[in-house]
Amino acid sequence: MTEQGSTPTPLPKPPPLLVAASEAARLCGVSRASWWSLHSAAKVPVPIRLGRRTLWRVAELAEWVEAGCPPRHVWEERKGLKP
């Protein structure tokens, strides 16, 4: 309970589940232009489309980096093997 007259502390904002190319690039340590080049060359995970936006799943990017950043076809094969 809060004391009368005190303002409750706001909850911290949860981290995003999806990020745009600029943030995906920052998370992976490359420029935005390089990210789009990697995307065009099928070297990053498949994004999702939400309306007109192209977004990447933060959790998948973390798993992809942990796996050594394999090309998209290898990554998709590995994901298909997971139960």
C-alpha cells in the first residue's frame, strides 16, 4: 500500500518483442544499410510484416546470434528441427 498523498512508482517499460531494421542492426552490431544488405542476401532471420512495417523478433535475433549468425536457410533448417 502507498501512503496517502504519495505517488505510486510507475512500472518499468517491458522490452520490445519486435524491432525495426534500425534496432535489429544495432542489436547485432551492424549499420542499418548493412542490415538491409544482409536481409537481401538472405543472411538474417526472416522478418514478420505487421501492417506495412517489417519487424524482427528480438528473441529470435538473440538465438540467431548465439548460434553464430548462420545464413537464413541454415537457420530455418535448425528451427525446423526444434521440438
